[in-house]
Amino acid sequence: MQPLNELSQIQQIAAASLEKLRPPPRLTVAEWADQYRYLSPEASSEAGKWHNARAPHTVAPMAALSPHDPCQEVVLMWCSQSGKTEVINNFAGYVIDQDPGPALVIQPNQKPMGEAWSKDRLAPMLRDTPALTGKIADDKGRISGNTIFHKKFPGGHLTIGGANSPAGLASRPIRYLLGDEIDRWEVTKEGSALSLARKRTARFWNRKILLVSSPTYEGRGIEAEWQNTQQHQWQLPCLHCGEYQFPRLQHYSWDRDTAGKITRISYACGHCGAEHDEREQHQIKSAGRWEQINDGDPRRRGYWLNQWGSPLAEWRETVEEFLAAKNDPEKLQAVTNTVFAECWSGGGDGIDDNTLRQRREQYPAAAPNDVLVVTAGIDVQGDRIEFEAVGWGADEESWGIEHRVIHGDPAQPGVWDQLDAALRQEYQHESGGRIGIMAAAIDSGGHHTKMVYDFCRSRWAQRVYAVKGIGGESAPIVRPPVKQKQTTPGPPVRLFSVGVDQAKSAIYARLSIAEPGPHYCHFPVAYTDEWFSQLTAEKVETKYRRGYAHRVWVKTRPRNEALDMRAYSLAALKILNPVWSQLSAPTVAAAPQRERRNPLLAGLGASRQQSGDPYL
């Protein structure tokens, strides 16, 4: 008789072998969702049973993710209000319940986005979908082996990783890869998270890869993946001629009353010209369908959906979002990417410096009447410090006020004494009062980091901040400060990271605005031709790193200090975070001398506290 432990091992091996021979389930992912999936109240505006009929555009992509379909990769280039996250959730639930195997979900970062998906999306689905109840043990249990980022279930496991740390994605084979918001992934020194994760699926003949995102720029991210697929568009029919088309902005027209309220929306057919009233949109959208538009490989299928065609959004809502953003390049880019699901082409093209020179103005005072806030951007070079003061008005319309070069060795204290005096100066305001610099950002990334830290350490209360530029398209213009290690006594240095790619894109978008108004840039007559050449000294190029396309800012001439200073001044404004409605221009009657330096300071402090500013 065989020992019991040997018999147990044989039984385990036999069970594992039989599991491999088990045929895949006949249910598709879409059928499983329609039968078993429940939406959770904290993750959906309509909690309760999932119904494919409410989101018909999700059915075909989910069917392609099913084990009997030969498709291996599904690419969703979708708008924000489209249910794309629910496709990820349904696929994850199907894997856990019906066709288990090793799975990997990649978010742009593990914290906070991966953690948020695990807690706010996955956990509620496991709790509220009966078919998943008990499949994954509570990660609070001591012996479950489960954590927020790693879940075990019978026959498989699910790991949640971050694209910003691809080294952690290269350890074990996976059958299922679910990539969310891939246009926010960065290519690190360790390589592309997508290419590393793809390699991990190579051992599985029955692998499934799902890539999801709104697009950003042409030739990279989800748009590049979609181009390499059998492409499908979610098209809407004409109720008159029956032809289908991919709905876009040019197919819509609207009227507004004197108050700006939309009174009429019309949708036109590009084939017969027939117009459809807004009241017909639900009938039109209910008849929407996926149309294949090329002869690509059916093993890689791409699906393109925008908010015009999404059953989960209203035309009126889409028009209102466009109208609110059309005069603001930064907001318009967000609408183009996340609402229209189209690539943005601005924000990195070359700017004509001669055109900007012709826009120089003679201000009535150093700070024109609409200036409510002044910030400074400071660039430290080997033999000088350069300084620009910028005035800001409502809607971030800007006025260049002063550019100054402080010559001397930044390793010597005298240069910093001159900078301190420059930061304390006041400018004559057109309203009759005087206005001072309310926040300044100094680049600490060069050869004089210690001198920058020493200068800023004692000036935190004056809002003089040490900053360091970081690359990457997804890095925000400003990240919260981090305390730096120090070897000397005294207050700590808190360093802000500045996303220079985002900042420069924002500046170039603003420079392209031709008429005064929101985000328009004014320049004084004192600015030299060389200053404008420096302001426009970079452009964006698409480069490939480890086979992955990304946008890189490159110099077109050696000197670019004006662009850097403007980026730091914009960062200082973002740190300051003023509530514009609470600010007013200084007046001659501004009271005692000790308060006159920053006449907006009291109101600014109140507005920062009200806005929940994290830096105070």
C-alpha cells in the first residue's frame, strides 16, 4: 500500500492534469456578464444587474476576449464615458469564475491607481457578484496569501502592477494581460512595461491581451496599438437613408440663446445630408454597430468609440463640454482626447518667434490693470542667475513683467543677495498701488543644488520654492513637495517636482493663442529678440526607446533659459493655487508699508485655505 502522502501527491498531479484537459467554457465574456455580473453602488451610478443591452458597444470586444474566439489582443481606443473600465472588470470576473489562469492587471502606477482599482473596483465586484463570492479569500486574513496587489483563486491568480516599475512585471508567465490607461504609461530605464508584459504571455497559445485607453498623441500609446489591428469603429445610422457613419464634431450643429444656453442640437448624415433632432439620439444610438474598416489580422482587433456615439453619454453633454473648452488649449486637448477619443496635434509644434516679437506691447504700468498675481521663475546657470517675473490675471492670462540677468558665480553669496532683493521688489500697478512677487520657483537641478536649498530653506514663508524638473508626458506640472535629507541644522528643504513636458506643452499651447483673453501671453517692449528666440528654442519629436514611441522635447538652439523660466513661473502659480474670484487689484490706499509688499497676501492666504491647498 502506498503511503498516504504519496497518494495525495499523485491525486494532486492527476487533478492538475485533468484541469489542463478541461475544455474552455462555452459562455463568452459578454454572456457571463449579462448573466452573472452585478454593478456595485460605490462604483456605478446605476447599481444592480449588468445588462448588455444598456451598453451594446461592449458586447463584441468582450466576445473577442472569450476563449473560443481566435483573437489574442483587443485594443479599445475609447472615450471616458464609455464603460471601458467595466470591460476590464467583466473580463477579470470571467477569468476568476470561468476560465482561471495567471492574470496581470497593469495601471499607470501601482499606487495610487493600482490600489484604487483593487479597492474601489475589484473588491466591490467580488462582494456583489454572487458568482465570484468566495472565489478569492479576504486579503485581511493571515493565511489567505492575498494582498491588495495579489489575489489567488482556484486555478489562477491576479496580480496588480504599475507601469512605472516594469522590473516587477518580469517575474512569472501570465496568460491574461489587462492594461488600463496605457497612454499614461511611461518608458523607464528598465524598458517598456507593455513590451515586458507581452513577453510574459508568450508561453500561452491561448493568451488574451486587453489594452484600454483614451488617446493622446498620434503614433504612440493606444493609437499606435489601434493602427496595428483589424480596425472597427462604432458607427451610427441615418434614419432617412440607412447609411452608417462614424460621428464626429463636424456632423453636429447647435443654436444658443443670448445667455449661451443651447436651444437646439442637430446631427447631420454625411451621406444624404438629412438632419436628426436631438430627441432622436436614443433611437439612433440603439441602432449603432461596429463597422470593420480595414483588413487587419483578426487575431488583433481594435475598437474606436467616441462620446458622440457612446450610449452612456448625451449629445448635449458633449456639446457643452466642447463649448466650455474651445477657447482654452489645455482644456480643448483634454476634450479632444477623452471626449472625442482623437489625438491632439498641438502643444509641441514649433512656434514662430518673429510672430511673438511683433506682439510686444507698451504697458500703461509695469503691471497692467488685470494683473492679480505675480510669480517668478528662476534659472541657475554656471555664471549667472536669470529671473523672470510674470503677472497673471483671471483665466491665467499672463503679462511678462521683467526679465533680469544677475551676473556672477552662484557659488558666491553676493549673487543670491541680489536675487533676494529682486524677489522683494514691488512693481507699479496700473490701478495705482504696488504689487510684489507672491511665489517664486528656483531650479535646483544644476551644479548649485546646495546653494538653492540654502536660499530656499529660510524663505518657505515667503513662498520661495526649490523645484526640480522631471521628464515624462504623464508627470503633472507640479507634484506635492518632498522633504530632502539634510546634514545641517535648521528647517528642512521641501522640493517640488515640475513636470517640464506638461509645462512646456501648456506654454506652447498658450503661445499659439492669437487674441487676448484666457491663457493669452502678453509681452513688454523691453523683452529682447534673443529672449523670444530662447522662449521658442524647443520642439517635440517622436523618438523610440526599446521599440516604444514617446514624445521628447529637443532643443533647436543652444539656449532656452526663457522657456525654462516661464515653465518655473507657471509652476509657481500652480503651487500658489489662487482662487481668482477672491482677488482684486491693489490700490493707492493700500495701508501700512509692512503690508504693501504683497497687498493680496491676506486674501490669497484665505483663498488657499479654502481651496484645500496641501502645501501650507
